[in-house]
Amino acid sequence: MDPELLQLLVTRVMPFGKYQGRLIADLPGPYLAWFARKGFPPGELGRLLALMHELDHNGLASLLAPLRKPSGKPPGKPPAPR
């Protein structure tokens, strides 16, 4: 498995649709499964979605945790109100 592709999963955002703006690594499993049934888009986006679907489907999404950038907030705490 290409480490560069794994890094892209935690840095690239979904460019369209219901989950536009969300990291590909954070897309819900049913959304990825829908693409698997209907067909992934062409190009790099389709390859990333297919890879994320495989990771999610096989329970391996947690492998991406070390690649995520820290948010600077303690885990489990909601963002401070504005």
C-alpha cells in the first residue's frame, strides 16, 4: 500500500456532494459503499474513495490515525464557543 495515498486520505477533501469539504478519511461508510455500488468517479478522487472504502469495509480506518495532523485541542473536547 502506497504511504503517499494514505496521507492523501487525511488531507484531501471531498470536492462535491453531500459531504463536500469533509476529509476523505472522514466520509461515512454508507456513503463510500454507495460509490462502490454506483461507481467511483474517474481519476485520483475515485482511487482515493475506493481505497478509503476498502479500509472502512475491512475495519482498518484506524490505521490512518497516526497520519492525521493534531488539531491542537484536547481529544474529546468540543470546540470553544465563539
